[in-house]
Amino acid sequence: MASDDLIRLSAAELGAAIAAGETSSVDATRAYLDRIDAVEPDINAFLHVGRDSALEQARTADRRRADGEDLGPLAGVPIAHKDVFCTKDMPTTAASKILEGWQPPYDATVTARLRDAGLVILGKTNMDEFAMGSSTENSAYGATRNPWDTARVPGGSSGGSSAAVAAFEAPLATGTDTGGSIRQPAAVTGLVGAKPTYGGSSRYGVIAFASSLDTPGPFARTVLDAALLHEAFSGHDPRDSTSVDAPVPGVVEAARRADVQGLRVGVVKEFGGEGYQPGVTQRFQESVELLESLGAKVVEVSCPSFTSALAAYYLIAPSEASSNLARFDAMRYGLRVGDDGTRSAEEVMSLTRAKGFGPEVKRRIILGTYALSSGYYDAYYGSAQQVRTLIKRDFDAAFEHVDVLVSPTTPTTAFPIGERADDPMAMYLADLCTIPTNLAGNAALSVPCGLAPEDGLPVGLQIMAPALADDRTYRAGAAVEAALAERWGGPLLGTSAYAV
Ligand code: GLN
């Protein structure tokens, strides 16, 4: 098969073609590595590409297949990992100077499970430093560009992963979603991205940002591909104390089922109107009408506490981050500055942290330390936790009447690089619609629902479900995807400037 034909296949199709002997993992991996060489100067999605190790893993996958091993549907398929997942054969930096060149001695559970399933690691993708941001401009290694328009951001914090999949540099990628960092970049690059139920995917070996929110999840070009990846790395992990010991929701079956007949869909009243780009609102409303025409029962639902979610998140996430990032103390990992024999450990620590952390990370550490300080703890952190409970109650009340909730994934399409770089509030607003799901710990997915008429850029539809009902988001997402592909005569991504 020609290179372009190989990289145009979905991950499911590629896995099947490898299994049928129509192509090999080595050929597919080589095609993707060549594609990476060709487009990386424009996109900058990768912090590290492991050409030799990828080809070695591909040869192993082909040999395991030839030996008759019973391998999963994604065996031999290449993947890119967000640089927040520990990989024992590649550096892991979380896009921070403080971890420059650090090579972990072990694999994250997600990485290890996907290795066992025969997936081939192409490399590590760029991100906002320590996953703090919504544009990938906070990387210490330069911004990533959106393949739909290279003057714009690919979303964040998993923007390297979204750009890599959207530019056909990888068929699949992993990300982490703490406040929206999978769904938001997926939405603005025309991809499918899912935030699994909290605890449904293991945090072991994932560099921590906010431990009560961080959730590893999939990026893919199709809903079925996202489901296959979701299933491949999910499930109980005794190494993660917050891992859920429950069966993995039937996401693959749901993606194949792809129907919404009789599904009760709630439109979140609080997400829309003023501040939303008209083209985003238009495509969202059309998706709601589409769901109705496919047999869903649509009602409007009010979740009044969702309007306080952003404020609560920006106290809780920095609080947890300030504690998690204390481990970067110049003694145990990576960078060490000023250790010339004349300075105390405290001085070296302070010089290292001053030099190793970027401005947004420092802002979060200061904010979190302040919010947790004894005189303010109840007023800030305590109140934010109360809001969190109210949000959870809004979800619970809504899910008594509906099976899923829907909203736009983001208020606007991808914004120009630099536009919000000096305006943290504007940047934080990118996650307005995604944050409630993280605070409640339930499941959500973003699926492309068209291009905004005013700028021709992708819009995402967010589908939210109760905890451990991830399958509902896939079922509805796949139905929307199938109906739109029929309407458009093909996948949305096929119209991008970087389509192959
Ligand atoms: N943009 C949000 C933040 O900056 C969410 C990040 C994330 O989900 N990792 O915190």
C-alpha cells in the first residue's frame, strides 16, 4: 500500500489491514515517520521522535503476529503519547525546563498496557508545561500549530497530540484531561477526544497536575478509533489508589451501535448565548436538531452551579498543583541550578525552581499556595470544594431525567497564536464548558460537528454522561459522526489543509 493510503486509514482499518497481512506494522510505522519528517517543521507537534525504537517495536509487532500470538485490534498501529506519560525508553519532560532530558526508569500504566497490546510509540508530543493551559503556548519548547490554520493554536494542554493526529502524523494519541485538555484540543482540530470517568484510566506514571481531576484519555480521527484506544488502556490498576475497580464500560460496542433512538438528551441551558461565537452556536444547534431527527428525545436542562465551575476549578487545580509540584526540588529530578558548593539546599532549590518553571506554572503555584494557607483555606479552597459538591448534584439531578447532556465543547473555534497569551482569564475561558465534568468526575466526549461559517474552523459537540456510563457518550458520538459523514460525503478532517 502507498504511504498516503496507509496514513489515511483509520486506526481500526489499519489494525485490520495489518492483521490480514495486507500491510505490516513496519510499513505503517515508516509511513508515519516519513510524514512526521515532512510536516514537523510546520506543526511542531513532537518533543521527541523515536525513529529507531518505533521501527524496532514495529518489527516486534510483526513477529508476534507471525508467531500466531492472539493480539488486540490495534496491534502494530502507531501512536503518539503526550509527554506527561512516563516512557522508559524516551525522555519525559511535561514540556518543562525543569525536567529537560529526564528519562523515567519505568512506564506509566497507560504506556505499558498499550505496549503490551502491540501499539508502536512514534514519540512524545508537545503540551502546555505540566498540562497548564489551553493553547500549548505554555510549552518551554515552543508552540505547536493547528493544522487547519498554522497561525492558530491547536488547543491545549494536549495540543501536540491533537495536532499530530489532525496533521496525519499519527493515527492515535494519548492526552490527559484535568479541565478539558483532551476535549478542547480535539474540538478545535476536528478530532474525537474523550475524558473517561475519573479513575477509569490509571494515573500511575502520569506526571501529576491536579490529582483529583487528572484523567488520561484518547485522541482519534473517528469515534470507533477513540473507543478502541480507550478500551485498550482502561481498567483497574492496583498501582493507582483512585483507580475504579469496575468493569470497563462497553465503549467499543457502543461506538459500533451508533444509534440514539429513544436516548434522552439534555441541552445545558447555561452553556450558550453571549460570549459564544455565532458559528459555534449555529453548529451546536444543528447537532441538537440532528440528534432529534435521529430519534433522540431532546429537553432543556438547567445546571445552575455550572456557572461557578471555572472559579472553583481555578482554586482547586492550582491548590493541588502547588502540592504536587513541590517534588521538583532540584534534588530528585532534572535541572539543578547554582549547586557550586557555596549555597544551601534551599538556595539551590529556589534558584532551580525560579529558572525551571515557566510563568504560568509559577502563577498556579503562587495561587495554590495562597489558597491553601491557614488563614484563607476555608474561604477559598473550602468554598471551592462546596461548589464542587453543588456541581455534582446538578449532574445527578439532570441524569435522573436524561441519559446524556450536550453543549458546545468550546465557546470559540481555535484562536490565533499570541491572542490570549498575555490574558490568563481569556485563556481560562476556553474550558468553560468542559470543567464541570472534571469536577464531578464523570465521562464526556467531543465529536466534530462541522466548520464555523465565519472562519471555516472545526467546532466540537460535547456529550456528557454519568460516571462509568462512558459508553453513552460513544454511542451518541458515533451516531452524530455517521449522520454527518453521510451529509458531508466524508469525514470532516478530509477537508483540512493537512489532509492526505
Ligand atoms: N486549561 C485548563 C488549565 O489550564 C485545563 C488543563 C488540563 O485539562 N490539563 O488548567
